[in-house]
Amino acid sequence: MILTVTLNTALDITYRVPSLRPHASHRVTEVTERPGGKGLNVARVLAALGHPVTVTGFAGGGTGRALQNALTGIPRITDALVPVAGATRRTVAVVDTATGDTTQLNEPGPVIAPAEWSAFLEAYEDLLQSSSAVALCGSLPPGVPVGAYAHLVRAARAASVPVLLDTSGEPLRRGIAARPDFVKPNADELAELTGSHEPLQATRDARRRGARAVVASLGAQGLLAVAPEGHWQATPPSRVAGNPTGAGDSAVAGLLSGLVEHLPWPDRLARAAALSAATVRAPVAGEFDRAAYEELLPRVAVTERATAA
Amino acid sequence: MILTVTLNTALDITYRVPSLRPHASHRVTEVTERPGGKGLNVARVLAALGHPVTVTGFAGGGTGRALQNALTGIPRITDALVPVAGATRRTVAVVDTATGDTTQLNEPGPVIAPAEWSAFLEAYEDLLQSSSAVALCGSLPPGVPVGAYAHLVRAARAASVPVLLDTSGEPLRRGIAARPDFVKPNADELAELTGSHEPLQATRDARRRGARAVVASLGAQGLLAVAPEGHWQATPPSRVAGNPTGAGDSAVAGLLSGLVEHLPWPDRLARAAALSAATVRAPVAGEFDRAAYEELLPRVAVTERATAA
């Protein structure tokens, strides 16, 4: 199975309101709830593609229970979340039905106690034994050491499990130095890490910091991959309108599924780019539209780029 | 004991954010949660004043569990909430820490099934047997008949339990016709009910619709009472700055506690007005500031008004 790690899981709540006005009172017309956090999004897409996935990280409180209840209903996902005393955070997306715009409110997450972190590390090392690949996704909750991802990357490498890291800021900076097989920064994360806003330059810089391969997700420009096997750009056929929430997570699922299926790089990238665009196009944030995916997949252009700096 | 009924209980969540901007993403810096819904607010104030209170209404789902867990910690409150299959609604108050302004998002509440409504009616009639007074508070969740409060008022009257109704719109219109002992509309509710924006005129009009006594809460102007025993105005000493959330609920608690302690009308009104102002002044929305209450109580001016129309 593929393992995804979400240390800062979330119960994602979406509110639809006719028009959001600060300082006013609003009657919410529609409420939806789903398990959230980047690793859980990746897992959902992997499962939809037919891959058995195990999810780990932390869950606690009433929100954690709601999240875990919702996970039980998803075929091919195994819940290996580690219980914590604090309550899993909520994220609230307020969709203005007049404009379609979304206002996001993200709780910080529960403080993880040292004993809870130790319990997680033990569970993680056990799970690695039966994993074909592992994705480490998202932000760190309070209490988890900032070097956490470096530690998790090293444990995966010691167990010979290919490891992908998708995070930002200092956890990315520390994690990449531990030599993960893949990192998947977006344009902002790449610029923050390297100081460069030129995508190819920044992607190469990121790779020099320790990752075996860097796949940068560049929104409408698709994906840029810099790997020992070559450099590629995968571009969807046209600019896709919709909600970009979860598009990066779908790209991660595309890359990992392609890896465990031993697809060559261009096919992995085409899948990742098509899944990403099909997620932007889906009516529900973070889901992918299967028909759009199948229609887009053969139309993604993958071009090899010169490898010289 | 005093009984408070909250058919549409809520888990009240408060988010503090540095500055709320529509269509942006916000990191919530502080999250607080408390049991909410008008009848639960009334109960908390009654309990703080030393009165044993039983709360009923509905609770369900993870949010209902969180609400009931929080209630167990409050001395003198007995939880008699009836379980339902749907989840108790959340309300989210987003406080902009830069301006102090609040943006409110209210979920609609779970749909109550006919069998759940019947179970509530049975529990309510049992509870009335040991109640010295009952307050019927707030909006109706989906599935509860719009004439619900009229039914609950009649049951209280049949059991000879004094009944106060605090709601709005059609539930108030129907409920008042069933002849409750007290209604406590605010200025907007009064205007909606009677079509009149002149407080004394509207309060008298409301009384003619069936209530034995009407106590209108008029914000900074205090309370206006029209009862068979006389007409009074209770005015706090000065305009109080702060958050008016829950001020009306504190007034209800003041009126009911004064009723069961057999205080004369002017003393009940002084207490209600002081509690209301002390709630506006409290740092936490919906709590009252006890020191402010004790300081304000002797300074509330209660004046008798001519009873002629």
C-alpha cells in the first residue's frame, strides 16, 4: 500500500452564504463536512485511482471522530491515525454564492504532546514496513518539532521506501536537506525556499538542496520536473476555470501512483497534470472530476527540456 | 427548578483573526467553544445567580456531544436535552481583533423528525411537573411545527407553570396567541410583530395579542414592561460599551429569577436591566460581568408610567 502522512489533519467545513459581508450576521444555507488535510486529499485521489492507501497522522476530539467516521466510508482507505488528547482542527471555507469567491478560516490545530509524537513515530516506522511509497504532506501542528519531516524522510530512506515531501517554509527547508526522493513545491513555496521567482532556476536550486527530484506545480503552466533522468514540462491543454483547492494534492497522487506502477516520468507527469486540472474543474473543492481527467489525460503536452543549467 | 427550553441549541464557536478580509485565507489565532442557543444562555445566568436550572431541547452528533460535555462542568445546571439523529448546529463568530467587530455565520440546525418531536413533548410535560417557571427561547429548527411554542405555552399553562416566551417572527406570533405569562421581544421583534416602531404603543399592542405581560428590551434605553400590575421603564445609568450578544438572554434570566423569588416588578426589572448591561460589558460574549452587575444594580432607574393608553 501507499502511506500518506497528515500531521495536521482537519475537518474541512464548507458554508454557502448568499453574500459575505464583514460585521453582518449570516444564515448559512448549506453546510458540508469532509476529512481534510493535504495527505488525506492525496489518499482520496489514490483510492479513487484504485490504489490501497493507509493514512496516518493525528486525530482527536469530536472533530477527529467526525473525520474518522467519514473515512470509514471510503473504499481502499485504511485509517491508521494516532489518537491525541487535543481536538483535530477545523477549517471553514465560506463560499459567497453570489460571486463564487471563498473566504478561508483555518484553526491552528491541537498541541501535540511529546508522548503523542513518540507514539506516532513508532506507528510510522511500523507502517513503513508494508509501504510501497510514502507522502509527507502539509503543515506541522503545534508541539511537533520543526525538524519532524527530516526525521520522517530519513526513516523512510532507511526502510528503502520512496518518500515524497509536500510542505512549505522551515519544515520544507529542513526536510529537503534529509534527501527525500521527491518534493512538490508550488511556485510560492519554491520562491520562498530558493529566493528565485524564475521556475526552472528555482526548481534546479531546490534540487541542489537535497531532493532527488523536484516537481514544481505552476498552476495553469502545469508541472515542471527536474530529476536525474531528465527535465520535463507537462502542460494541460488549456487554462481550466474552477477552484484550485486540492489541485496540488491531486498532482502528488498522480506522481505516487505513477511511481508504484513503474510508469516512465512523462506518463507520471501527464497523469499528475491531468488530475490536477480535473480537480480545478470539479464542482466540489478537492475532488477530481473523473470524466474531465480522462478527457484531459491524452491532451497533456509533456516536453523534455535541456538538462544543462 | 427553573426549566429553559432551547429547541435550536448550538455549539457557539468564536474565532479571533487579525483582520477579516473577504476572499482571503486567514489563520485563526484563538478558538473558543461554548454551549449556545438562547435558552442555554438564560440557564447559565440563572445558575450563576444561584438557581437550579434544567435545560431541555435537542442535541445530536459530535457537536451535540461537545455541547453536553461542556454543560456537565457548570454547577446547578441539569442536562435534560433530548437526543436527535442530526447534528447540533454550529454558530461561528469571527472577531476581527483589529476593529473588535464580529461577523456571524449561523448554521440552520438539524432536521427534527416527527418521532423526535414527540419524544421532546413527552420529556417536556414530565419536566413541567417539577418546574417553578419555564422559558421558551429562540428559533425553531427545521422539522418542528411553526405552532410549536403555542403548544408548549398551553402545556405550561395547563400545568400551572409560569411561562416566558422569547422568540421572533411567526413562532412568536403563534406563541403569543396561546397566552404566555411573559414575552420579551426586542425592538425589532416588537416592530415585526405589531408593525409599530413606537415602543410603548408596540408593547401595548403586543400585550393585546395575548401575553399577560410584555417586557420589551430596548438596548441602551433599557426595559419597558407592560403588565396588569402596572407599566414601568427600567434604565441603566449610562450607555454601556461592549458586545450586546446575550444581553436579552440575561434580561430573561433576571425576570425569571425575580419571579420565582417573588420580587415585586420594579426589583425584577432592575435586576434584568443590570444583568443585561453587565452582559454587554463582559469581555466574553454572552457572559455577564458580576462586579459590573453589582455596581449597576442599585443605579438602575425604574420609573412607573401612566397605564392609560
